[in-house]
Amino acid sequence: MQLVSAIVKHSVRLAVMVAAFSIAAVALYVATSVRAPGSVSSAGIEGCRPADVDSIVESKAVTPFEDQTSHIPDVAINPDGSPSMSATAANPRSLDGLPVAWIGAPRGSNAEAFYLNDPIGPKMTRATFYDAGGLSELTYPYDALSGDYAANLQAQLGDRVTLVKVGDVDGVLTWWDPLSNGVRPHELAWVSDGMVHAIIGVRAAEAMVNLARGMAC
Amino acid sequence: MVVRRGIAPICALLVAAAIWPTAIVAGPGTGNGGIVDFAWGQVDTDLYDGIKGNQSIRTNPATLIGQSFVHGAQVIMPGLVDFVAVGTVKGKGAAGCTSHYDPHANWSGYFDGKLNGVYFCGNFFDSFYVTGDNPSFQILYTSCNGTNQWKLDFAGGTRHCTNNGHSQGVIINGMMENDGNTTDHNLDVKYTNMMKNHPGSTTWSNMGDTRPGNADPFYTYQYVSTTAFNLYLAPLD
């Protein structure tokens, strides 16, 4: 009888241990798998470490606005004057401490969000938006048949492209040629999960890298 | 001081692969640097991956130092900053392109664009086209040099291929620009065989009525048919 009792006790203890282990394993799995799309584990990855100040050397080449032949209409971001969006429970995103101020109407899998402390009125264009310190976040599908994203852009733009690691992929950092008001944002774009992710704004190159790594890692 | 003026009618194709807030709609608050005269029109809010047609140059204005006259087709990509274009230019060439100030010079072929905010420009057929020529053009996202790219054709040949990941966008049609110099308007271009292509389609469709949505009073858009229109920058004298 004592033998049976001991077996039962051990069985119960074993079952409890197995259950505890299973719960811990599930919790660990969830903790390591629920991340932003395309994000990677940050452990030991160069593309997840903070970039040092003044560590990125960029080309000094630039084409003035008046030396660009075909100009793009510098249209208003929100021409209808629709109420700006604010960070809500349904829309909690922020970037570099700025709340979402406006989101472009999605087209298929494309999306664009504008981050700014102030509302985006009907007169604000992209040039004035970036000049005001705004950041935009652009996402669109990447055509895999167009080849390697970073290598293609580097081949076409030469030293105007600086390759930086964003998570475990090559990110393409560019310093825009001036817009109509002379403003020169940085753009950092990378491909992840079949999508191109890009952030654009007037920030130091290293700051853009850190923002991108914060999103990807 | 660099002064750009005059510019020409364009059949502009803006293919924008992403998000257009409300597409490219003329609205208050638009600004274009020092460019005073600016006109362009939007086909509709659909996404496309191609535009094609012919551009017939019907005037040949004198070139003035520091000015450009451009006829082109254009494709704009996400963020409304990146684009590719192909067409003809005379006078002041953009950075990376040649200049032809000689009044007797002819129109040169050119392509230009922006990729991730960085501008580029190149020439072909320097000082080649004259008044009355009617070269064809096509911008199409398709295979080029082994990968899918924006293929820029002009006068029946491929002049440039490029990509930065975008494969479709919105078409803008009819573009002119002028930096405010007040002399020597009088530009006239006739566009025919104008077609647009939905992404992946093998059947092109007629361009339709694409009158400029944001036109300076000097500009005139003349609708001819669903595949033809004229763009005209009136003389000031």
C-alpha cells in the first residue's frame, strides 16, 4: 500500500513539473515571437546595437533643387483638411516621441503614416512637414523579381547610398537632394517580410539608424 | 544664380506605388519652390504600371541661358518624391545632363529621376529632335536586364532601366513648369496614342480626359480624344 502511495505521489509531482515546464516553455515562446513584423532577436546582432554619434560618413554630393529638371508637384499631405489623427488606444503608434498625426489612405498593402506633434493642416506639404520636424513611415510590397533591394540601389546611386545594418538585413541610408524649400531629409529603407519599410525625416544619420533598429529589433 | 524657366508640356506619368493621401489632388498649400508656372493633371486614382504615347514638338523656342524646356513622361513613386522620367530637353541641362544653349541646337533626349530622394539625369541623342518630330515614349514596369524594373523607352529604344522596389502607382498626365521668368513662353506639344496600363495587364487602355488639375492661367489643355490632347503655353507678347 505504501508502495502504491509513493508511486501516486511521484506521479503527481512529475505531472506538476511537466505542467510547469510546459507553461514556462509556452511563455518563453510567446515572449520571443510576439514582435513587430520583420523584427529580429536583438541578441548580439550588429544591426540592433545603437549607432555611435558621428559614426556614419556620408557623401557630400548634392544636386540643388534648381538643377533638377523634372519636378514633382509639392502637394498638400492632407488637402481636405481632415481632422488629424492622434494617438489613441486604437492607434497608439509613435516614432521618435512624435504621435501619429495623419495616416494616408491605404492602397492595397501600401501604407504611410505621418508623425508630428502638431495637426497636419490643409496647407502642409511634404516639404513643410519635414521642415517642421515630422517623420514619415512608408511601407509597401517589395517585388522579389526586382532583385536585391540594397545592392540595386547602391549600384545605381554609388556613394550616395550608405549601407547600414537594420536588424539582420542591409538598410539603405540616403540623404535626399533638396526639396522645393531646401530641406534635406534622411531616408532609411530596408526590406523585411516581403515589404519595404522606410522612415524619412530631418534627423542625423545615426538617429535614423537608431529609430530603424528600434523598429526592427 | 541659376534661372530655370520655361518648360514644357509634358505628358507626365506619375506612377506612385503607395499611398496617396487622396491621390495627387491639387489643393491649397501646394508649393513648388521658385517655379511659378506649373500645370499637371491626374488621370484618376487607380494604380497603373505603364504609360505610352507620342509627343509631337510643334514649336522650337529660342533657348536662353539658364533655362530649360522639357517634354517628358514621368513616374512618381511612394512618398511623392521619387520618380523616373523620359523625354526631350533643350537649354539648360539638369545636373548630370548636358546643356544646349545654342539657339540652333535641337532637342535632346533625356531621362532623369529620383531614387530614395537622390536625383540623377542622363542624355541620349544630343541635339537630335527638331520641330515636327513625333517620337514615341513608354514607361513600363517590366523585365529589363534580367530583373523587373521601370523601363524607359523613347523613339523605339530602351534608354534606361531603374528600380527602387516600386511596381505601380498613379498616373499624372499633362505637366508644365516655369520658374517665373516672363519671356518666351509659346510652347506647344501634341500628344497622341496615349495609353495607360493596369498592373500586370497585357491590354493597354485609352488615357482618357486628363486635363491639368493645377494649371497656371498661361497654360491650355486641349482635349482631342481619349488618346490625344494638346498642351500649350501661351506667348506673353
